[in-house]
Amino acid sequence: MAYRLLGSFADAEDAVQEAWLRLGRVDADRISDLRAWLTVVVSRLCLDQLRSARGRREGYVGPWLPEPFVAGLAGGDGAGGGADAGSPVLDAAFVAGAAVPVGPDPASGGRAPDPADRVTLAESVSMAMMVVLETLSPAERTAFILHDVFGYDFTEIAAATGRTPAAARQLASRARRHVRDRSVRFDPDPASRRRVAEAFFAAAAGGELDGLLSLLDPDAVLRSDGGGLAQAARRPVVGADRVARFVLGILAKAARRADGRVRIQPIEVNGEPGFANFEGDVLRYIAGLHVAGGRIVEINIMANPEKMRHLPAAAPSKAAAPPGVPALPGRTVGPGDGAGAGSVDPA
């Protein structure tokens, strides 16, 4: 829950640890509902973090993306999450399954919530959804995550946000409309996503412009987060042709910079297909693919080294694709690959 609210593993861990410290300072026997108590405390801590972070993110260099949750990058067991080397590793349960079912909500007159308003856990942690959540106010984001994802009732959300149950319901409603207006689409067929991802990896590694164009939605968007610490586009790249040329351009430029080979390793990023780019044994960036309707509609690239500190810095000796990711061996890109495709300078 804390990661979905904050988009940062380190900040999420801080919030949870602070909640446990506060629990240790009270008489737990006097808490009638420990789950609800911890939810309120963690939510309030996250709300404070979100409010203080808004100013920093407004001055952020280029697009802001959440820290990626990666599977398939740290050995054969597919583990790759956690805020640092000593943190518990998050597993597939972090993104798998459906949203928590809830009963009738007293704040809505006892009416059972509309199943159409539920968001699955996998959808809620996707990069596409996390980007949209960044556009919500801290209170709207909290209400949306607690109600539409985890199924908390508005009485509990009211306690977490400091509002009345009716006001909390309005927060969630506004957030839901905003998400729908942004048209965040999801492809329900994992096999389709795998096929598209596998074809994308092959076309990108082979420098095939036409191959990439056939896989990209005409209105595809690419965002890259360098945070001023790594080379990245300062604005989103929009349109299939521009996105395809950008992808080929960064691969070709990376190969020239590394004076050798660049390897593309299939991974899973926030529950969706993606790839890691290595220059030699150095991890340079992580890219997540958001697929809908059989086409790639979003590519989100994390190049900010500060946001990849929880990921291994060197490639594993034997790449192993995680469950749900195509078993495609690491592909290499030579210095000349993609150069003839009209590739663009990622800067």
C-alpha cells in the first residue's frame, strides 16, 4: 500500500517502519482493530510525505517516474525488489491477483460497491497507472488506493485522510473520474503481452524500425526519467515513429559509448513486460512496456541511478526470465545497429 501511495521503496519502508515504532509506543491491547489502526497511521505518514514531495517533484528535471519494481534481474529465482540490499525481497504476490473484495459500505447507505470500480493489484502497480496517480492530489490518491485497490470502506478512509466519510467518497470519485479520463487501458491477456514484448525485444536488438512501428500504437508515448543525473529526454516522446527512432537511437548511442556490446535482458517491470539495458556489466536503464489492444501504448524508461539503487548493478551470469516473461536470451546490440534507421539523439 505504501509503495502505491509514494512510488518509492525507501519512502514506503520508512513509513511502515515508523508505523511499527509508533505501535511499540502504545498499548496494543487497547487497539480494537490493529489492521485499521496501522492502515490509518501508514496512510497519514504517506500523506505527509506526498505533500512535502509535491514541491520537489514540480522542480524535478524531466518526467518523474516511480522507482521500478523489477523481477528477473537478480538470479534464477526472479527476485529483484526491495529498497536496498538488506531489505526483504518482494515477490510476485506484490503485483498478482485481484483487488480485495469488500462488503456493503456504510458510508454509501449500505450499498455494495460497483465491481467496475475495483482496480486489480497488478493494474494499480503498473507504471502507466503510477504515472496517472502522480497527477492526483495526495488526498485523492490516498482515497483511490485505499478504496478502489484495497477495498477499505469510507469510514476507514475518512480516518486516514482527516475527512468525513462523505468527503472521502467524493475524493475517491474524483480520482476515479480522473483515471478514466486519462484512459489507462490494460490488456487482460498475458499471452498477448508476452508475444508483443518478445517481438519488441527482437526488433529493438536487431535495429528494425519497421518491426518496432508494427508493434507501437500510433499514439504511443515514451517517458524517460534521468532526474538530471543521467541522459534522458526532458519531455515525453509522442508518436510511434518518434518513439521507435528514439529507442533505436539510445541503443545505438549506448553501443558507441560502451565501445563494445550492449545487452538487452527481458525482465518484468511493475508486473508488466520490460527489459534491462546493460553496457558491459553495468546496468544503465530499465524500461517497462505497457501493452493494450495488442500494441505498445507506453514505454517508461528509468535511467536515474538514484532510483535504481535497489537493483543489482551487474548482469547475472545466466539470464533467467521471470514467470510471465518470454524466455528470450539476452540480445546484444553492436555499435552500428540501428544507425541506419534514422535514429535520434536521446538528449
